[in-house]
Amino acid sequence: MAAKPKLPRPMPPTWRNQAPLVFFLFFYFLLALFTYQDFGVSWDEYDCYSIGDALRHALFGAGGTEPFTHSPVPVDRWLYYFYFYHMVLNFLNPSFSPSYFHWLNFLFASSAFIVSYEMLLHSTRKDRKSVV
């Protein structure tokens, strides 16, 4: 009979394990707080948010998807995939404020950092290596 493979025991959540992530997020927040107004809006940001807004209206409004499927200009077939994130941001920011878009991007990036850190911490069991 084959022996059962040993599974690694989960690390107990302690402050020591989470400290590098907390410090990273704190400095990331400070950097975002003091620099987000210095950079302004990038050249394609307005187009991406506008297409995300149009996709939101096409999928959830009364218009349907006809503007995207019956366009005289060839439309990229990955339209729904590429602009889904921008559509979600438009749901959360109906005022179309660039400052709110930047803070929403900060929140989504922070959640991605947290998930990545936890996955790497679980696999490497080294907190400092996981934050890098």
C-alpha cells in the first residue's frame, strides 16, 4: 500500500507573517496618496473608460449589444474581455471622476497584492520572499 503524501501544514496567521505585507501596503498607500494627482490622465484612459461605459450600457441597458456586433468598423472580438474591468469601474464610479478611477485602481491592485502575497506565503513559507 502506498504511503499517503505529506501535505504541508498551514502556517498559523501571526503578525510576524503579515508584517511585510502591512508595511508594503502602508507605503503603497502613502505613495498613491501623494502622487496620484501629479500624473493626470494617461492618453488612453478616457477611451478605455468610455468603452467600458458603452459596454455597460450595451449589456445592461436597453440598447443591447448591436453597437458592438453590427459596427461598420471591424470590432475586436475580445472587446467583452478587455473592457470588463473598465465596465466594473464604471459601475462603481457613475460620475466618471478620474480621481475615483485612480483610487478604485489602487483598491483593486491592493487586493491583488494581498492575494498574491498570501499564495506565495503559503507556498514558500518565507514572508520576506513573498512580499518581493
